[in-house]
Amino acid sequence: MGMLQKLAMKRLEKMNPEEREKLMKKALDPENIAKNQDKILTSIEQMKASGQITEEQAEMAKKKLGL
């Protein structure tokens, strides 16, 4: 994970549960997913290629996001 991702994760962990839930709902909104579909798919493929996730995990992520 890069430095910015680490900072984002720390900030997310420090949020209260209500704020975190609100943020996640906004981020996982179908409209936002559709708008950024190409970036999401590219990220999943890069993670799979680098060994961060398995083929099964990649397929599960795509299925959950409706890609």
C-alpha cells in the first residue's frame, strides 16, 4: 500500500461508525461505480497481477460491484 492509501486507511479507521457508513454508501453508489468502472477494473487487474489478490478474490470483487 502506498503512503496515500495508508493515510486514507488511518483516517477511515478513526472516523466514527456513522460517518464511515455514510462515506462507504456514497463510495459504493452504483452511479459512482459505473462512472469509474474502467479505473476499478484496471485496479483489480493490477492487484491480481502483482499477487495482492487471487483470481477468486478478483472475481468476487467484480461480482459484488456488479462489473
